[in-house]
Amino acid sequence: MDNDLRLSLFAKELRNNPTPFEIILWKYLKSSQLGGYKFRRQSVIGPFICDFLCPSKALIVEVDGDTHDAARDAKRDAALAEFGYFTMRFTNYEVGQSLEGVLELILEKLESLPDRWPGKSLPHPNPSPEGEGL
């Protein structure tokens, strides 16, 4: 089995078995609830699986448990930055005890980052309600 397929299958497994703190945060990130920004869960980027990704802003949000290695995470974040992504990290404790503050920080970062695809975020013009075109 090639590495890309292995990563995709592992990402699917992670989506099906999220941590309790990922469940808490996803409740507020899903369905574009936070400022209208769309997020994906357990996205594969290069050799990495990211907890949450806002593709339009190239923002990665990670929820770290007690077993995370800060030096390893710093190398991973630097590698993701080489791909053009910005990573925000929050601990399980922060998500569990200060969810509102976590959401505020994520929204502030989203609003400060440039659009990844300028012009794509513009609303699509709707035809007339009668369906008669313009």
C-alpha cells in the first residue's frame, strides 16, 4: 500500500474516532458556523494529517493532548508553513476550559489572513427568483 493511500485511510479512521476535545471544537467549526469559514476535519497535507483545516485561509488548527512533543510539533509546523499554511495549536485543556477564547483567537486569525484564492469568496450572483435569468 502506498503512503498516500495509507495516510488517507488513517485520516478517515481519525475522522471516525475523534478525541473528546476535537468533538467539542468541531461542534463550533462545522457547517461554516465560525464567521462563515468552512473547515475540514483530518485533512492530509503532504505527509501530515491536520486536525482542522480552513482551506480558503490556509489555516490549520491542531488540538494537542498531553503526549505532544513541542520540538517535533515545531518542525511539523515549519514544514506546513513551507506549503503555505499557518498552524494554530491549542491544548485539550484550553479547548475544555476556555472554548470561547479559543474560538475568538481562531476567528481573529481567520480574519487577519489573506484569502488563499482572491475573488473566490465573492458571492455567486443569483438568477431572478422566477428562473428567467438576468
